[in-house]
Amino acid sequence: MQSIPIFSILIASATSLLAIEVASSRPQSGEKSASLPAPVSKEKFTLQQIEQQKHELEDKIVLIEITLVGGGDIGHGMLHYFAKDTSGSAMPYGRLDIPREDLQKMRLAQNPHHNGPFKIYARVHVFPEKKAVAICVAVGMHVSVENGKAIYSW
């Protein structure tokens, strides 16, 4: 029975290290959102769909509807959350990183007990390891597309 807590600690440590790797390689939230691609679809994706299609969706923007389960600061101006999508599927959980300043724009900083549901546009990031889990990085709650360019806002 003691191996379960140790295993959990190892998973938590590995997750933190991987999240730091993503945060340090990702553009800061000051990047102009116009440089981001338009969403793949107007339809919502489930976190399970994202995981199953992670290689096709890598670096693309998807719409997800989630509630935030729990998370914390990972440095580099990023907050890391475990999220649950609203699909009711058998595997509704996934990871979402949100820039700290954008979390404040969502008004979650003022009301941390309000955990969703939220519709969020997120960029899919896939770690280079073959069996690694995909992670979503929030880019906005609203999008407008003109002349093939997408502008995301909170």
C-alpha cells in the first residue's frame, strides 16, 4: 500500500517538470493573438478526443468546455490546472495551462470558487515522448476570424 503514495509523488513530480518545460518554451501571453491559427472547428472537443487525436491536433486551436478541478502555479507566469470537460464521457479529464494574467481576465482570481463550466479556446501541445499526454494551453474565451487570421480575447 505504501507504493501508491510514492507512485503519486513521482507522477506529480514528472507532471511539474513537464509543465515547466512547456511553460519555458511557450511564447509569453503578450504575444499578439493574431499570430495564432483559427480554431480547427466551431464544435467543442472533449479532452478524450484531444488525447486520441493529439498528433493531428498538435499546435492547433480547439474549443473545449471545462470545469477546473484543481491546480497551481508552475512559474513563468503560468498556472497549471486539471480540468474536466462537460461531455460526461468515460474519460473527461485533462490538463490545461492558463497564463496568470488571463486567469485574472476570466475573473477567476477574484472568485476562485467559481470553477466553471467555461468555454475556452486552447492550443494543443504534445510532448516529444511518444506516449506523453497532450496538454492544452488556453489562448482565449472568444475568437473572431477575418481574412484567415484569428484574434482571441478574454
